[in-house]
Amino acid sequence: MPKEVDAITRLYDLILWLIPKIDKFPRSRRFTLGDRIEVLTLEILELLIEAAYTRRKGVLRTANLKLEKLRYLIRLAKDLKAINLKAYATAAKLIDDVGRSIGGWLKYISHEKPQPSV
């Protein structure tokens, strides 16, 4: 179980770091790109929490796919100068950490023996 807690904790830390950055986006980007990034990040958190309770690989795969979309949106924010290069590097590292945690969690679930039904 440590992998799932790790992924949720890492994503939570990313959200705590990211939301104040989004608040500082230029007005022209805050309500379009910033909103998409914020909503997507919160959706990933919801999926990880759901995966912790259901232990379904499909939910984790969906979270991983959304994390990949988040990577591209953050990159777009950097290219549009909504965040600076240093913030982009920090976000990329945090997102990579979450991705590695999800990957480890998926591997853990794949090797887990199914529980018998009662």
C-alpha cells in the first residue's frame, strides 16, 4: 500500500505548489489554460483516491493518461510565458515524481494476488 499513499501525497504536494502559480498567470491565460490545468490536476487526485479504494488498474491508467496531458499543458504554459523556466523545471520534476509513483503502484497491483470473493 505505500505506493498509493506516495502517489497521492506527491500529487497533493504538486497541487499545493501549482495553484498559487496558476493564480499568477496573466489574465488572458488564467481562465483558459490555468483553469484547464487546475481542473485536470484535481481530476487526477480524485482518480488516485478512487484507485486507493477500488484497487482497479483501469482507474490508475486513466490517472496516468491525464498526468501525461498535464505535462503538455504545463509545457504549453511555459511556451506561452505563463510560467517561467524555473517554475517549469519544478513542475516537470513534481509531475515526473507522481508519474513514477503511479507506475510503481501499477506494477504493485499487477503482481498482487486477487482476493477471493466472500
